[in-house]
Amino acid sequence: MQSIKFTQRKAPEIWYCRIRNGGKNEISYRIDQKGKRVYQYKQADLGKCFHKEYVQQLFQVYTMNGFFGLIEKSTFTNPQDYKQFKIYPQYDYLFILEGDDVANPMIVASKNNVFGVIDINGNVIIPFEYADIKRNFSWKLGRMFEVSKDGKNYFYIDQRNKAY
């Protein structure tokens, strides 16, 4: 015996149900109130999720004497040797944004109570002029930074500091 699952929703002016045949083919239909099939879902209707393997970050934030710096995890052994730091601890805050390019990540940084974005060499990408830069997926998904100059009103900028 095949299982059938019902999901009822209201579309504008029309009631319909989605029925999924729990058999081998997992066929789904949309039916109207009278039980008439009005649509059979196709494979193309389904969203596609592409699984990417997790890639370990190469760099790590390192805190020393209350300041934040950057190290390369695989080579760092001695915090007394300043040459081992990719960025010597000098920032009030650092956060490595997740992205596809683990060798050149964008890093949210704070210095003197303002935020900006730097690269792994300490080069300023986004100037230190923001009250906040959100640490969310806007960089990974859209190559944008969600920023605020007053801590209340947020907007997006790209890596050239162009506002959208």
C-alpha cells in the first residue's frame, strides 16, 4: 500500500492540496477542491542544492595582550616571534569572514571604535569609517558587506566601498 501525504494551502481565491505519492517514484500533484489533478510536479520544479566539501580556514585570529592579530594555523608555533604573525596583534577586534577563497579571506577589523575590512596582509579594503559591519553571510553569498555609519541604519557596500 502506498502512502499519500496531504498538504493544504490557500492560494489567492483557490484552495488546493499537494499530494505526494510515497511510492517508488515520489510523484507529487496539486489538486483542486474537487480532487481533480491540476498540476503534476516535474523534476525541474525542484530546487537544486549543490553540496560543497567543507574547506578548513587557513588563518586564525590570535589574541595577545588584549589585541587581535592573524596567524596561519599550520606554521604558527611561537608567539614570541613576531615574524610568525601574518598580522601582528594591533586591532581591537578581528573576524575572518567565511568565503570561497580561504587563501585570501576578507577580515572585519575594528580599531579606535570604528570598523573596516582588511586582507591577510593588513591592507585596508574597506576604510575604517563604520560604526558596525555585520558578520553574516552577505559576503559569502553576495560579495557584499552589510554596514552602518550610525549603528542603526544598515546598507550594503561592495569591496570597492560602493553603496547599494
